[in-house]
Amino acid sequence: MARFDAARHVLDRGLADQAFPGAAVEVGTGRDVLWRSTVGALAFDEGSPAVGEDTVYDLASLTKVLATASLVMREIERGTLGLDDPLSRLRPGCHAQPLGGVTLEDLLSHSAGFPAHRPFYKTLRGREDIEVAICATPLEYAPRTRSAYSDLDFMLLGFVLDTGVSLQDRFDAMWAQMATGEDLQYLPPAHWRGRTAPTEQDPWRGRLLVGEVHDENASALGGVAGHAGLFGTAPAVGAFARHLLQVLDGRTGVFAADSVRRFVSRREAIAGSSRGLGWDTMLPTSSCGTRMSPFAFGHTGFTGTSLWIDPECGVYVVFLTNRVHPARTNNAIQRIRPALHDAVMGDVRLPG
């Protein structure tokens, strides 16, 4: 097993620079965990518990790929949804053009034309009011002419999935089929609180958030949304990554290998985009650093989380932090992420 000394040095440097109070990392393949490491504490407060392998983090936008994109992929396999399905059919409230012509694929690839974010939480609560507001939001560019990351895309995808069977129940059923036994869910139970890393001292809610979704729009939706809301541990996110690698390696899983390949491949038809369907793909300037192959895919979360998977060498890297504690203004993780991934890929030694 590789020692990952260089990667550990990056973690220690990030902790010393107060890029985060603590962090958990897992590196593995489709068959094995190669390395787990934790540093720091749940918070900067003196006496705060140390981060452990069972520390729970708010995964933020990792929800987009772990839950929403994966659940859409399953429904496409079942034939209940199609990538070319228009919003005008999926969400009748979004019938006005050009929005009505936006497809499921456009939403998944962040090429629908929506702005990155809108603070719906300031005036609205609940799915019905927020969905109406999204459907009334003017597009910033013509669909499919470019790609711009947007929470609104995945909020709508969450509403598409939250029909007949709730989004939460759909995710729980899929996760149970993966049979990992690891902690990964929406609305974490109260008994997780003692091992949950706090996020922000939130001025909107007037309290420190612990086990309560950091994203304000997700909070206004009750904590279960297509763009944010999942909580979990590094081993849980690692188990998800191993499952994808197992599927891509030809073994049985909850998805078909061809479906996974489609979702993690870059949409070449959209000029200048690095996006697949839900997933982002490797660029030398991205958070995965410069040493992963061009076939690597992954995602980050605003709270300080990330997952990158390189199917060419069969390696994944989970990096979970609460960099938004005690305030979201700390962006030091932006230089730590690529350095960590480069160090991991320099240290990794796979079975021959």
C-alpha cells in the first residue's frame, strides 16, 4: 500500500493555513480502499472533537451527482424518462418558450440557459412556490449555446424526480440496493449530530448549522433538494465511487455500464464546456489537479467537499471538509484541492 506522504503533507499544510478546521480523505479503487486519513477537528473551537472516519459532512453539491443525476440515470434505464424529454412535458408550469423546449439533457449538462443562482429562500418556502419562481426566471442565454453551472437546473431535476415517489425515498432505495451499510442520506438523524462537522454561523437563520443543510434554497425546500441536501462520511462517498468503478469494470451494479459512460462523458456538442450529464470532467485547471487522465470525472460541493474518479487508472479520491466554518468567505481550499489530487496521483501504487 502506498504511504501517501506527499498527500498527507498537503492536508497538514491546509490545516496549518486554516483552510478548514478538519478534513477526511479516502483514496481507493473499484475493489479496495488504498488510503484513509483525517486531520484536524470538527470546528476551530478549542476542545472540539477530532475528525474521524465516521465524521459526517454536509456534502452540498455532491448531491447533484450522488443523488439527482444517478436517479435520473436509473429512470432513463427504466424508460420512464428520456434525455430529450422537454420541460413543457415534465413540468407543465414551465411551458413558455424558450424554457418549454429545454430538455432533460440540457438541465443535466448545465446548458439550459438558467442563471447560476437565485435567492428564492428570502421570500419563498416550499416546492410549489419555488418551482413557479424558477419557471418564471428569464434565461440568460439560448439553450444549448453554451454551458454555465446552475443550481436551478438541478432544483428542477429534483422536482421531476419528486413525483409519485419522493426524492428522498428514491435515493434511500437506490442506496439500499448498493448495500454498502455506510452513512449517506438526506435529513440526517439527531443521533448523528455529535459526529457532524458544523458549517456556517448562518446570519439568515441566526444559528450555527450542525446537521442542517447549509444551502439556503435547499433549506427552503425542507432540506431535500436536487441540488443539495445530502450528508455523509468519506467512507460512504468512497463506497459510491467504488460502485461506479465496479460497474465500469463490467461487474454488476445498480446502473448499466453504458449509462454511466454516457453520463460521465463530456458533451462535445456544447462548445467550451467541460460538463457531462451532472458530472464535470477533467481540465488541467480544475479541482482535480493535473495528473488525472483526460477521462476523469467528478464534482465539488460549496461547503468544501469533492469527489473525483479516474476510470483510466481505476482510482477515486474523496476529499471532505467544512471549509465554510465559521464563514463562507474562506476560499483557501481552492489551492489545496488540486495540490492534494496531484499528490495522491503521484503517490498512488496500484496492484500490478
